Amino acid sequence: ISCWNPMQSLLSSMKQACEILTRDPEGGAARLPFETFSFLYSYLASIDGEISEAETAAFLQGVKEQADKHSGLVLIRHF
């Protein structure tokens, strides 16, 4: 039985992307604009091939609802 979880791997990659691309100071919240987060997540999910478009859309909708409460910024805790 495989323990590979493509969603967990993708979320780990997204956390790293947030930490690299944020304009927050070192050790800060590592926020990203939703548009940037959405673009990266959609791209990585599509090349992964194991996460469906419906799963991607549902995940991003949930993240967007949280980001909308924070001036359109995604925080790592949102995912």
C-alpha cells in the first residue's frame, strides 16, 4: 500500500512557494495575493495529474473565501 499523497505534497510545495514569494519580512505570515496562489496551485495540480480539476476548484474556492477576509491575501493557515 502506497503512502504517497499528492495533495499533501502539493500543499508542502505551496507552503514553500508562499515563504519564498511573500513580501512579508522573514518570519512573517508569508502571505500571497490569491491570484498568485491560485495560479501556482492550479499549475502544479495540473502537472501532478492526480488531482482532478473539480478537486482543484473546490480547494481554491475554500482558500478564496478565507483570503477574501484578509484583503485578498492567502495565509499558510488557510490551507
